[in-house]
Amino acid sequence: MPASILEEVGHLFEAALTRDTITRLSCPSCGSVHVAQLLGDNGGISYVCTACGHSWS
């Protein structure tokens, strides 16, 4: 058994750091990557740009 969780998932962390392309959610209004994910009252997920205030789902 691994001594720590890092030994168990370390290869996943390394793979994430060395990926050629990283997919990021960006604001459709201003293009900022400063986006917060929100859980709605009905269980749906929506997003809000913390740079310009635009929100979408």
C-alpha cells in the first residue's frame, strides 16, 4: 500500500502538468478565464465571470 496519496496519484498530477493543451472555461463576453461555477437553486450549474460580471449557464 502506498505511504501517501501523492504516491498513489502522483502520475496523474505529473501528466496534468505536462499536457500540451489545457482546456479552460472562458467568458463568452470578454474572454477572461476568471470564471466561477455556481450551483443554482434547482440543481443546475451556471457560471459567472468575475472580471466583467457576465453570467451564463
